[in-house]
Amino acid sequence: MKKNDPKQRHRGWPTLKKILIIMKLTTVLIFMALFQLSAKSYSQETKLSLKFENETLENVFNKIEANSQFSIFYKNELIKDSKEVTGEFKNAMIFEILDQVLKAENLSYTVKDRLIMIVPKDYVANDNAPLQPGKKVTGKVSDSSGASLPGVSVVVKGTTTGVITDINGNYSLANVPENATLQFSFVGMKTQEVSVAGKMAIDVILAEESVGIEEVVAVGYGTQKKVNMTGAVSSVKFQEMASGRPMINVSTALAGVSSGVTVRQGNGKPGSDTGTIRIRGIGTLNNSDPLIIIDGMEGTLDAVNPQDIESISILKDAASASIYGSRAANGVILVTTKKGDSKKLNVTYNGIFSVAEPTNLLDFISDYPTYMRLMNESARNIGTAEVFGSATISAWDTANKDPNGLNSIGIPNYVAFPNTNWNKEMYRKNLVQDHTVTVNGATQNARFLLSAGYLDNPGLVENTGLQRFSLRSNVEIDANKWLTVGTRIYATMNNTELGNYSNVLTYAYQSTPGVYPRYDGLYGYPEAPEESATANNLYPMLNQLKGEDKVSRMNATLYSKVKITKDLSWDVNFNYNKRIDEYNNYNNPLVGKRVKFSTGQIMSPLTDPSLLSTYYNTYGSNTYILESLLHYNKTFNGKHSVTALAGYNETYAKSYNHNATKKGLFDQSAYVFDAATTMISITGTASDWALRSFFGRINYDFNQRYLFEANMRYDGSSRFSSDNRHGTFPSFSVGWRASEEQFMKNLNFLQNLKFRASWGKLGNNASGNYDYMALYNPVSYSYNGLQVTGLAPGKIPNPMLQWESTTVGNIGLDITVLNGRLSGEMDGYNKVTDGILTTPPIYLTLGLVGAPTLNSAEVTNKGFEMNLTWKDHIGEVKYSISGNFGYNKNTVTKYKGQLVTEWRTDATGAPVYYSNIGDVSSGGDTRVLEGHMINENYLMDIYHGNGQYNNADGTVNIEGGPTDGMIRTPADMTWLNGMIAAGYKFMPNLTTAKNKIWYGDYIYADSNGDKIYGNTYDKNFTGNSSMPKFTFGSQMNFSWKDFDLDMIWSGQAGNKLYWLERGYNSSTTRTGFQIGAMIEKDHYYYNDTDPNDPANNISASYPRLKLNESDGQNTQSSTRWLYNGTFVRLKNLTLGYTLPSKIAAKIYTQKVRLYFSAENLLTFTKFPGLDPEMGGYTNYPVIRQIAFGTNITF
Amino acid sequence: MKKLKLIIIIFAVIFLTGCSESLLDTTPYNAIGSTSMWTTESLADLGVNGVYQTLRQDYVGLNRWYFDQESSTGMSRGATSLTNGNIITTDGLFVNYWKQNYEGIHRANAAILNLPNSTMAAEKKARLIAECKFLRAWFYFNLNQVFKGVPLYQVPVTLDEANKGRETEAKIWETIVTDLTDCINEVNLPNIYAKGNANYGRVTKAAAYALRGKAYMYTKDFVKAEADFRSVGTMGTSLYQGDYKLLFKLANEQHPEMIFSVQNIATPGLGSVTQFYCGSRISFGSCWNNYLPNPDLVDSYEKKDGSPFNWNDYLPGYNSMTPAQRSVYFLRDGLTAAEITTFTKYGADMTKYLPVGNEERVRKAYEDRDPRLTAMIITPYSSYLGANGTTPYTYTLRWPYRGFDTAAPFDIKTDTNTMFYYLWRKFVYEGTETPARDYGPIDQPLIRYADVVLMLAEAINEQGFKEEAVTFVNSVRTRSGVVALQTSNSALPTYVGNQTALRDRIRNERRWELCNEGVNLFDEMRWGTWKDKKFYSGNGIKQIWGTLTSPYSWRGDYIYNWAIPQTEVEMNKNLVQNPGWIN
């Protein structure tokens, strides 16, 4: 039992009010103990060892409470004359102890789970009220799940007459006046009043006070009761998630748990697998990452062990985020780590073992004869020489029939005639381990938490693994009555293996099945004589480098809290954050050696040590934050509650980078600089930024009914010139808890109803550190064989550079109905970002200088988001289902003007097509234009004819031709030739021929009617982009007895992904490059000399194969390659089992939970590419984990 | 009281450590603000170095040689959008050519504007300004050569001012001439730098005359061109006279023949990359044979006596055979039965095959030729000193390829082992001459005296047939061991009798002498011979015997004037696209 303030430890129950004071402190925890931990009959399973020597009963009870989770209730009078107790118990049940210590007294007790009531021996439950005229009312009080509620006060309204419910939640109240009203109250539950008129039995179901009236949520520079909040804040009870899921990093775990929050995992490579978090869509054209605050200090999510996190708050609107001012435009994520809070010392172990595999892989053709035939087909298609000789192809065909046959030097056919599936070769299942041990506890004056974590993620691909070590120490000491000091120190160290995954990615399609990967420890070489010598073997590419890659982070906060008066306190925080990356690589000479296995010939030898180079890179960053906060908190007349905050913050960050390379290692084992001979290069740089801020906040509430909040922040940033560097960011919000109004109180179905509204302004200083200055940067040249330094302008400066500012208006509604079974939050917002910091493309005529950073566009995001939770039980199965949904509409509201496209006449009167696209819009295939969404897809369409060919008069029908843009039939070809003859131009290849436009090629629509089909003026805005319009997620939770089942779903819809990628879904081939498996059977082929060729496939969905890199006929950026990016993914499924505490106790633990969990188990999507979550390109696949985990508290 | 004291102390600590006034005034650590730039001699020097550094951009200087893949003298391994006739206005070639040269222009403009205000000796200041004017002329020259009239900027511009329309081609030539005339008139600009001079690699008067003369060639002002080219000869320049192959080696990178070169040193990012793209798998560091000599160039090299080469003279009936049939002559001795089957299937006329002597027979066709052929190009059954790692080996170009990098038979391995192509020797390092494939030490010539001498001959000849022009051509021929041309004996193959004949001779001479140096394509475009020499019917990327790998296709005569980059036309309404191009 937690008892914060000794002064409040009133014993006895002279009045119900006093009981309530005690209850306030205890019942929440009891409640949690009873209904959340699902522990069965604590009293029957708990064994205590206690020793008493001449102690009062009060002391005895205190000791019991201190050493267990029992709470003991009694009247002081009952024990004031009690005798002193002496006795010793070893592993005794509570009943034994109580029997013993009470045997000399005229007392009895009742126990229900953790709750013990001491009563007179002659006590008859429910019948202790004085005799009064009136009737007797009995009943039972239970909660919404049907569990009985003991300890509920039942009072006749307006009197002090009342009882509390017994262990079974029953009460009995005699002599109740007929016109009376009974008041049922219980901390954590909503008070209910019932008129007794005409009733003898009144059963009551008490609703939880919304999500719990006492729920406290972290907000900027403080905490706030959830019910009193006026901003749009989502809070995530991270601790519960983290203890039940295999969680490699924090960011990806946030997917699907909150409305308005989109998390996209770009790839699954250990170390770079963090998710990209977007709060309420993309508000800006540049950095859209939210500000991350960890325990009040800016940080990064990667640096935190998920197991250390208690809760996460996501500040979504300006009202809640503007206290962070200039960097909060993309929202703020507040992470609160766990503290020591238990009087007992708790040791918790969390362990996860998971098997990880790729969620998806896009295969290449791996049957080499098929590959060779298709390469030849692609050469024939454009009228060039075939690549592979028929002898080579038939040799493979023969060998493939006898894969284990040996050749003359004893090499099996499957090696000498490879059919390599590079995906199968490179990707493997692995075992991820994650262990965390946490120790926490508290003494009278100090609270502490220590944790140590270890994560080992070997990666899906050899030599790409990551090990993470993490430590944390949170200590807080009450130095005296008015001073509290503390530290929060955490450190992580990441060790990443040097396997160059990006090489695997880059070269996976720059290889062919004709290279055997690795045999006998040696790397293979292309086996076919016609195969390109540049067809890569991915193993050497992956293992090119040896060395180490360590990232160490240390973050220390020292803080003090001074209580100046009862209402005023002052916090001083100092934070120092250090990151250091130590990177060294040196060439692995072994990868140079490659062998043609069929002949045993070494095609390239070990790299000579004199050519090996060694490279060191050190990157460091140091940040300090100094912060001073004054907090004021007072309630006037019991109804007017005011809290205020004033603060100062200064932040300075500097980073640096040193690189050096030397070449010529005398031996591959010696790779430090002293072991290398020739200096190749030394480079290095540094940069810094600073921020100084003043900020404040006032909250006022009247009777917890009318709520008001105002924030103001004044920021100065080093990233802008002294004329433009200061910005002011105010916000205001109001709330009305309508459910607190008298006229609403009688609506029994309604437990909470709150309306919220807010307005505020936020900033974004996401420019480069020195973008406002005109600078010359170093370059190198040489004269007479000697290197010299030069200076050249680097980036066009913009001295007028300023903050980008975002104004957000938000209205919201929180509601809880049906006794807490249904609760929800809804928010609508209008977010306008002005002066967006961008670097729009500049005139090519300006050369190679970087485009300046400008305050350019205005973007409006309008959206709606909603969370709904339904909690109930069916028999013994408790469940809750919550869903969140977000809709966001993104529009560029101001940019460079309206797009005008029209036909005009030139001086000669000839029609000229006019378009100002280049003036008013920037970008390429995705563009920014006023009135459209940010980076809207801007593409041409393939041609859609009506399937007719000629007009009645025999002339070519310009509406005719192929219906799906592809020249498929001789009739299509005739039509096309007719069109060309009639003067129409078909870009880019213009004429019909095998190496121009031929059967199986796309033609494009002429959308502007200039008779040129598929020129740049035929590109159009498509009304979609890669950002989803809709995001949704769902959490489901079921529990039955000791089992629990959780699911997290997340998804997005309303976006389109442009995907055309060489080697995957492109029909363009190239020697030494892969052909995607998806086009093997589904590409167009037509033998124009033999219309009956069985190989003809004129209804295919992919165009004909072409051995040509520079022919763009089928690779124009068109809507042909635009795919729906909608997906729904089961992010997590967890089945857990908590050991009955009796069994747990036997193995000396308090609690043991075992679970199976699966991450990214299922994905539903129509997107044919690797992963719609990644976007329209292929990268390191996201991993699917099947995990076994355990969670033990000792 | 105690509490108050402590509070005061904490306050004091905070205000002493924080709140420094300069907190927000951060400045970069690796750059200099433009306001202080150009003020001191040292900064001005660095600024001028920055202008020179633009020469390291591909299309400005360093890699101009690879334009010859598009000319009749070179070819690429795979089709390019320019040669397969599918090039459009958004092509990266146009974009990068435009951007890179304009980068140099703006750097030079800033230097020319600001140098007068910097503190340094007047002589040096004048020299640096002249150097920057030359460089500016170089950049505009590159642009005007292909785009024919571009926007003209001669002072630094702001973001919004870079939207001028195009000047005429003539106007740009005029400004180039003006800048170069300023250089020539600058007394502080040296004629040339002697070998080993610390300033070697900077602009000289010789370079200015050469470039101005070339500008006059474009404006067809042959009198002025002739005068300028003659002046180059008075500046201390000379033709190299030793072993021709060594002209392109490190020892001669500062020979007086080299008038203006991109400076290379063996340092990452500051060296040459020709060998990377023109070498082969057995050139140093396993290079790529992306760029190849054109068989047309090889066939055009004359015999030693000055007569045209004809395959029939060495391989009777060759000219009337199909390309596939001809391939028999290039096969190695001692083919295996399997190889014979393969080549029979391929279509080679195996009746002509000699199991012994097949190599010797074809080798003869290359021996009795202009010595520049074998000095610049690896021909079948000739050897090349390559390297495997740091170990040099001598390799031979044979067909079909059998192996190996470190063991007999030491065949030259290429990225195109199933095709048989000539390979460049020119600018490809031998043995271990370079420490790495991507940063060779040898300077890349941009203007060579041989180029000037041949242009001088051209300038004279364009005014009328003159004996002197022949003499100038001969000076380039004879120093590499080629028989001299003459005007007296019409019975001899070396005879040239009129302007037209000499014009053809000069043009071929420029192809033979300047191949793979980034001159030929622009010559062909200047002469208007590009279409006929490169895109004649049936031509394409082809193997030695003429089998096409990929056909060429002429997009239209309008490609003589390259397209203004599409995005620039879209952004800048004042720019008018060259006729013929579809936006």
C-alpha cells in the first residue's frame, strides 16, 4: 500500500468522510489489483514471514501492509484498547496471522483478496446503522464488468447516515426515509445517486470515471489530469505494450495505437529500422519529424530502451504543443520513463526470443535457361544481336536435369551451372533476443530505477546485425522538506556489423542467376561465357568491408525541484547529451578472390595488401540544455483552480566529423593507420546551432467544469539572421465538461462529456544551420601536380529566412457513455503552415550551386480523427476493442500562382500551347502546385483508344486505336502507322520499328490536343500522392482467466504509389542485370513473322522485353505504374498467460507472464511491390517476428 | 534563510553559465562568408582556384573525351539516347552540360567583378582577371558549340535574375572573342609556363590565342583564325617529337605541345578516370570497357605509304562477305572442336580458318599502317601491359576469350567477352602507372598544339588551296612516323591536289590524331558531317568485322543544335527552344 502523506493516515471510521480520505489513497490501487492484474485470490496464495515484539495492533497492521499488498481497514476505537502482540510467522497465510494476533481481542475480520476489514466479533454485516424510522434498503454494488465492489460508500444524501459495502459488494441500510436519495461513491468511479422511492432493493453499477478520473497525462513541462485537458493529446500506456511485444524500437511500436499518427517503417535493416512518424499528415515540404522529448529533454527515440518507457504522450494540436514553440510544428512526442515508486524492491526481467524473417521478397527469375532465353528475346525484340548462344542454353538445360552430376573436376552441376535465387541465398531467418532487467524501489526519501538491456538482432542478411546495450539510472532524492534533487542518466551503445546492405540492394538486380554464390568458402563468378563479367556476386559486395561501427549515446539530466512556498515551486534542469560514432572500415581482401567453379580457375585473386585501404570516421555531437521552470498551483475557494508555468530554456548543439583514409596495409590483419603506408585523404567539418526561449502557461479551471489554458513561447534561433531570428508562438484553448453540469448529472448513461476548442501557432526552424549566410565552401584543384584549395559558392543564401509557422485550430469532444463501456474522442482540425521552408528547384542556368532555402508555400491540412473504445465482458471473457481513424486532406493553399494551360495564337496566328507549369510549380513526377496536395503525382496517361481503327471514309480514326495504350495487334500497328502518316507524333520514339515503337510498346495520351502524344504537356495532376488520406488502427484485447490476447492492426488508404523499378517490374533488360519474376510469364511477346507462334502472349500486362537502357518508350512516367497503396497490417498479435500467483510464489516470484507474440504477421494489400508501407521502391524488407517472451517480477 | 541562499546560488550559477549574449551568433566552421571573400590576396587566390575547379566537371573539361563515343571515331558499348535516335529534351546530357558550364560562368563572373577590389600586386591581379576571362570564354565556348546561342551573363546574378533569354550564336562568339582578346592583350599573362613551373596548369596566352582562333573557325572568319593559330606557334609551343605513344604518358603531360589541360594528380577526386571507362578488366584495378574505338576509325587509318587501307588486300574477298562470315579471320589459332561448332553456328565462314596462322594473317592487316593506329588502339593479337592487382602482366587481345588474369594464355578480359571489339590504348594506363582506376595522375589535354596546327591548316585551306597548309598537316604526320603528303606527284597515294582533297585529308587527320580527346564530335558538328559519318545507313555499334550490336538511328537534322533543357524552358519563359525539338 502506498501512503504518501503520513499526516493523512487517519485510522478508524468515526465518520464516513474519514474513510473516504483513506479510500482515496488506496482504492485506485485496490481496484487495479483486483481487476487488472487478474490475480486470483491473493489472500489464499500469499505467504508472509513476520515477526512482532510487543507491538500495538496498529503497528502489526502497518507491517502487514508494508510487506504485502493487503490493505487493512478498521475503526480506531476498536483497537485503541488492544493488547500488545508478540509472535513470529514463517510463510504464514494471512488468515493464520490474523487469527493469532486477534485472538486476544474481541475482534474478527473479513478478507477479500487484498482487502481486509477488522470488525467486532459480534459484527453483523450491513446492520450497524442506528434505528431510525424508515425502510430498509438492500442491494449490491458492482462495476461495469460485473465484479462486486466492496468499500463503496452508500450514504443517504444530505445526512451522514451511511454504510460501506461489504466484501461482496452488498449493503443494507435500515430506516431510510421514503423520499431519500442514496449516494453511491467510490474513488475512481463516478458517483451515482438513486432515489429510493418505492424501492426495497437497489442494485447499482458504478461506472468508471471516464478513463479514470485520476489518469494523469504528460504535457509540455508538466503533467495534467486527462479530464482537464483542453488540447488534442493522445496518450499511450507504453509500459503495457512493451511488456508484451517483441519491440525492437520505439517508433514502429507506435503504429496503429493512436489516431492521427502515421508510422511508416522504411526498411527493416537493424539500426535503420526506425519508423518515420507523421502526426496529422505532412504539414510541410521539408523535415516533418515531430519533436521528441524524453523526460523533458530533447532526444531521439532510438536512444531509449522500450522497456524503460512508462508512457508516451503525443501532442497533436497547437494548444498542447506550442509550449515547445519553434520546433513543434510537426507535433511533439513526450516520452516518460519509469521511476522507482514501490516501497518494496522490485526486480523485473523481460526477455524476448523471436524468430525473424522478411515480410515479403520480390523474386527474380532464377532459372537460368529461362533468363537467357528472355535476354535473347529482349535483344531480338529490338533487332540487335542475341546475347546467349544456343550452346550455352542447352548446356544448362542438360545440366539442370542432373543437378548432382559431377563434371570432370568433380564440381556438381548445380554449382557449375548455377540457377541462383539471390533472395533465397541472401535472406535468412534469424533469432532476435532482447533482455532487460529493471530494479526499482523507493525509501522514505529516495526513489530509484536502474535498468540494463541487451538486444541482439542478427539481421535478415548476413553481417548486417546489430547489438544494442543500454543502461538507465533514474534517481530522485528528497534532500529536505523543500528540495528534491535527481538525475536521469541513460546510455546506449549500438554495435552494427559492417555488412553493406545497400550494396545488396543496389546489386541484387545487378546480378543474374548465372553466378554461383559461395562454394567451399569461395565466391563464384559468372559461369556462362556470354554472361557479363559485371554480373555481381552479392556475398563479396556484402562482405567488402571489415571494421567496426559503434554509436554511443550518453544523456544525463541533473535536476532540482525547490518548493518555495506551498503553491510555488522552481525546477532547474541541466541536460548534457553526447553522441559519438566511431567507424572504421578496411577492405576485406578475401572478397577480391572469385572463382569460376566449373573450371576451377581463379578469375580474380586476393586483393594485394598494398591496395587495401583503411578508413576512420568519427562523428560526435554535444548538446546541452539549461532550463529553469517556475510552477504555481493554487485552488481558490475550492472551485477556482489556477496553475501557471514560467520557463527559460537555452540549447546549444555542436557536431563534428573527422574522416581519414590511408592505403597500403602490410597485412590484412593490421589495419590501424600506423600499419598503412600512403595518406589518401583527411577531411573534417563541424557545425552548430543554438536556441534560446522564454515560455509560459496559465491553466484555469472552474470547478473542473470550465477549463481554460493559454501558452506563450518566445524563441530565438541561430539559424536565422539577427533581424529575423525571434518568433512568438501563442496558443489558447478552452474546455467545457458538460457532464459536470447539474442538468447532465442525471443522465445515467452519460459518464463524461467534454467539449474542447483550441487555437495556436507553432514554428519550424528546419533549415540548414547557416542557410541565411552567403558562403564560399572549399573545393580542390591542382597546379603542377600539387593539390590546392579553392573556394566556391555553395548554396544560394537567403538573408530573409525565417521560421515556418503553423497555425492550428482544433475542436474536440471526449465522451464516455454506458457506464464506461463506450468511450471516445473526436477531433477536427485545420492546420495551416505558412512560409514553408523549402528549396524549390532553381534555374539550371544558376549552375551547380544549391538552391536557397526559402519561406515559400502555404499548406493546409484539414482533418478529422476519432478514437473509440468499447469495453465489456461476456461471462468471464473481458474484452476491449478500440479503433482509431484519421482523415487528413492536404492542400497547397499558396505557392507561386495558378496553373494556366491554354491554347494561344502566336504572331503568325498559329495556335501555340501555353503552360506556365514551370513558373507556378516545382518538382518533376511529383510536384507542388497551388490547389493541389503536396507532391501530387504528375504523370502522363497511357493512351486509351476506343478500339476502332478507321473512319467510314477509310481515314484513320483519331479516337481509335488500342484501348489500354499498348500496341498489341497488327490492327493497332496499322492504326498507329496511319496516325503517324497523318502527322501525329508519338513520343518519345516517334516512328514504328523494332527499335522504336513496335508490338508490345505503350503509347501515351495526348491530353492537351497538340497532336503530340506523350510530350511533357501531356502530364497531368492525378489528384493523389504517396501520403495516405486515411489512416486507421485498432487495438483489441481479450482476457479470460489467466490468458490474454492482444491485437494491433494498422493501415492506411487513399494514397497511390508510383512504382517502376528495374529488375523488378520493368520489362527493360540489361546484360548482367536481373529480370523480375513477376514479368516472366506476363510480358508481351509477338512474333511478327509468325502470328501463330505459340510463344505469342499478346494479352500480357507488362510490355515487351527490351534490351536497351536508353529507350524510354515504355518507361515514361505514366499512370500505368501508379498503384493503390492501401494496406491493412496486423502489426502485432500477442497471446499471454500469467502464472497463477500460487505457482509464481513457489518459484519465488511475484508475477510471471509468458507470451507468444507475432509482429507484422499479416498484410492485406493489392500493391504488387515489396511493401506499401515503404513506398514505391524496394528496400531492406520489414521483418516478421514470431516471439516467445517472458516478463518476471521477483 | 538557508533556502534563500541556495536559491540565490542556483540563480547565480544559471545566469553565469547561460545567457551569454553571443549564444545565437553561430558561424560556420568550414566556409567563409561572401562579404569577406575576395578581400585578401589569399582568399582571392582561393576564389580563382574555385573557377579552375569547374574544369573537373565532366562536360566542362575532365571527361569531354567521352563525347567521342557519339562521333565517328568512338562508340559506346551500349546504345546511347543520342545515337539510337530516342533522345528527348529532358535528357540528362543537355541538363548537365548546361548546368556545369553555367556553374563555371558564375564563378568566373564573381571573380572578374571582385578581383579588382582585392589587395594584391596589380600585375598578379591583372593576370588572375585574364585567367578568369579565358575560363569564362571556355565555358561559353562549350555552350555555344552545341546549343548555338545561350543566355549571356557577365556579372553575378541573383536568384531571380537568371531568367534571360538567349543571345544569338554570333553574339556569344563575339563575347568569347572579346574576353579572349582581353587575355591576349594582358601583358601579365605569360605565353606559356615552362615544365615544372608552380603555376603550370593555369591559363596562358597560347591557350587564349588557340581558343580565339577556334572561335573564329566557328564564325568562319578563317583569316583571323589563321592569324591566331600562327600566334600560338610563337608562344613557345611545339609538337612533341618522340615515341608517339609516350606523348600521352606522365612524362610528357607538361610538354610544350600541351597548351591547356585539366590538371590531374593521383589523389581521390583529383585524378583522371579515362582508364576506368576505356580500359578493360585487366587494366589496372579492373576497369570497364564502356567506350570503344569505332571500327570505322580503325579501317580509316591509312597504310604507311599514305594509301587507303582495304581489307581485301590482306583478306581477299573480305569486302564481299557478310559480317558474320568475316568473323573467321579474327579467330585465334588452334580452335577446339567445340569452338569450331560454335562459330560455324554463328555463321563464320570456317572454310577460311587456318588452325595455325589465322592470328598471323589478320595481324598483318594492322602492321603496315599509320603508326598511330597501334599506338592508340589495341588491335587483335596485339599485346597490352595490364595488371592484376599490383602485378603487371602482358595480355593479348584474342578471340574467343579463354582466360586468364594471372595465368596463360593471358587473354584480355573485357565486360563484353562474347563480342570482339577494339579497345583504347590511348589514356589507358599500363601496368601500375596509376595507383587506382579512378584517380590517375596524367593531365587531360583540352587544347593540344597538334589540334592547333591542324586547325591552322584548315583555316588556310578554307581560304584556298595552299602548299603551306599541307606542310602544317605534314608536321603532325611525320612526327608520329607517317609519310608526308605532297602536291607534286599525283601518282603517289600521298598526293593532294586541291582544296577539297586537302579538306578531307585534314578532317581525317583530326580524327586520327585527336580521337578519344573530346574533339571529334564537335568537329563533325561544326563540319556538318556528323550524320554522314556516324548515322549512315546500316551503321551501329558493331564488332570488328561489322556485325551490329545495336543500330544507330538519326533523330533528325535538328539534333545538330542540341535541345535547351526542358525544365529550363518551362521555368524561364524567355528561353526559346531550338527548332525541331518537342517539349
